[in-house]
Amino acid sequence: MKSRINVIQIVLSLECGGLEKMVIDLASRLNNEKFNNIICCLDNFGNLADQARDKNIEVIMVKRRPGADFLLPLRLAYILKKKKANIVHTHNPTPLFYGTLAAWLARVPVLINTRHGRERRIRKRFIWAMNDGIVAISEDAKRELIKSNKLSSEKIRIIYNGTDIDRYSCKKNGSIIKKSLNISPSDFIVGTVARLSPEKDQITLLKAFSKIVELGYAVKLVIAGDGVLRVELENFCKDLNIADNVLFLGFREDIPEIVNIFDVFVLSSVTEGISLTLLEAMAEKKPIVATNVGGNPEVVIDGLTGFLVPSKNPDAMSEAVIKLLLDKELAARMGEEGGGE
């Protein structure tokens, strides 16, 4: 039997997020008779690291020091040599920079990078030249790469994110989840799943939701996910007098069960690649309200599977949600269209 091909994916961490889920799914679904998969973290392991290990994926860390870590490529190259890496797959700018230098030092045969959104320009053009191929997760990401980094179109291949729809298509008893969250069976539930960080712009979502509450509707907002803005967002809810209507769930491992209770899924991002949470919500046949940014229009068909609204526009977002709140037939039809059946 031939020896397996050693694939090392390099990320900042395995903190909960779409990129990190995709990295774990990719590693777990490659044929383990042909490939040996390792995930290398540069900053910290993150709360998804144990999920990766449960799937028999080796997770290692080469700790990045604060600021420009000039010795990191050397330390990382040592690991690549030790693990006999055949392919290095980096994700986004920082792993791209350090991983490319380390792979060159370690004489790794194949080096590729995946761009998960509209990341900043990489000024060191030799970094791109040293990579054998670039994967963009959307047409928008490819256009941005070509525009910002002057890359050849031929070097970039689009591979859309995907999700396991079987995980989301099974029937679940939503009443149990609602009861555990102290949500009334009659409440209309607006929900989102996202990291609590500036690019997800939950501030706009909360502003939009406050307008719905002001109209007197029996409605709850469920936010699954954690991040650096949690305290700020919780305080903002108090300022808007909607704290009793908003539930911050933090990190959850039962996302399919949580999404199942949503009446409408909202994504308020100001920048986005191909959002896994959108795909997951559509697999659950939920109507979507999403901002018209990045790869979102490549996922949501405006007026058919949901509504696309301008970013940072709480009025437009609240109006779209209210349409779905008042027209249950429209909401159900959009959910069915998005679910592909």
C-alpha cells in the first residue's frame, strides 16, 4: 500500500466560525486511506479543536508571537518537515503569508490558499507567485482577488462552500428547545447564527429588531454565537429596551436544533464570503433576510428564497422581517424554495 499524502491545513485557530467548520469538514471527508490530515493553528486551538480530534484529525499549534513574528516561518517549517507535508493548504491572509514562507523553506511540493471573503490586499506579490493555486469560495471573492491583488483569473478556481443537508433535514421537536429557552409557543422567532464581531454587524440587526418590538409584535430574537462584542451588544439591547426579547445563547453545539425553531433567519453582515450559516438555514427550509454583500446574492435569490437588503439599513431589514412575520404562506414558500424541494 502506498504511503498516504500528508495534508496540513494552516489556520489562525479553530474558534467557532464558518471558515473553521469548513476546514474540519474538508479534513474529515477526504479519503483517510489516501490522505493524512493535520490542522495547524497559529494563535490558539479554539473551541472546535475537540470536534476535530473527535473525527480523528490531528490538531497542532505553532504559537505565533505578538506583532511580526520573524521566526515563525522557521518554526513552522520545522513542523512541516517533521510531518513530511506533501500539501500545505492555508486559509486567509496571515496563514497565507507565514505558511507560504514555511512551505518554501521546507520544500513542500504543493501549496494552495483559500480565500474566504474580501480580505485585504497582500502587498508581497512573491507570496502569490509561490502558491500553486488559489481557491475562492464565491464569484465575488474571485473578482476581489483579481481587482485587489492583480492575480490572473486562470490561477483562481471557485469552489463554493457546502453543508451536510442530511444533518439539517431531519424532523425535530422544536417545542423542547423553545421550552428550554423560555420562549412562548406563540412567539415569532427571528434568529441568527454568527460570531459576535464587527463584520457581522449585529448592531444593525438589533436596531431593526427594536423597530419590530416597538410595533407590539410577540417576537423574540435568538442569537447563537459568541465573540468579542457580546458585552457591548448586551448593553446595547438594554439601551434599546429590548433586553427581555433578545436571547444570547453563546457557543452552541446543537445548531441544527436551534435553527429549527427560527421563523426567519437573518444575516446582517457588512462583508461575507459564502456563509455556511445561510446554507444551514436554507437546509432547514427557513426564509432568509440577508444583506446584499459579498457572496450573499450567490446564495439567496431575492424575492424567491428570501430578501436581500442593503447593509447597515435597519429600516429595510425590519420591513423584510415584518413581511415574513405577517405572510406565513410567503415565508413557507421561500423556505421550500431555498430547501431545494
